[in-house]
Amino acid sequence: MNERIDEPVAWMTINAYGDEDDIWYENPEGKLLKGWTYKPLYTTPQQRKPLTVQEIAEFVGTNEYGAEQLKWFRFGEAAHGIKEKNT
């Protein structure tokens, strides 16, 4: 197998109701019924980019404890900045 690790090995089709439906071994782009989508499948987990400060703040602010969590997040963010400056 000479596949690149970062290339999908298959694609999962998702029907119009959001249910996973079938596995395709060729990219189904442009070949699916209206309302259907797909997601790539990999042999190894894909590297995720770290969340930005803004993304974390938006997520934290979406629940009932958001203000309290956001306060502690900002505290941790400030403490991390101080640590980086001192090392």
C-alpha cells in the first residue's frame, strides 16, 4: 500500500436525514442524490488545529455556566501568557 497517510481511503455517504449510509472507495463528489453529503475516512486520525482563543470563548459562552467558565478561561489565558514570558 503506497497511500499517503493524509489521504482518505474511503468516504462515508450520509443521506438527507443525516444517517450514515454506505462506504465508497472513490470520492463520491458530484455523484450523490440531492441532500446527501459525505465525509472522508482515514486510516490514521487527522491532526486537528488547536482552537483559537475566540473559538474557545464562543464555545464557553454557549452554556448556562458560560460567564463563570469564561472568567476562569481568561485567567488561565493570562497565566499562560505570564508563564511563556518567564521561560
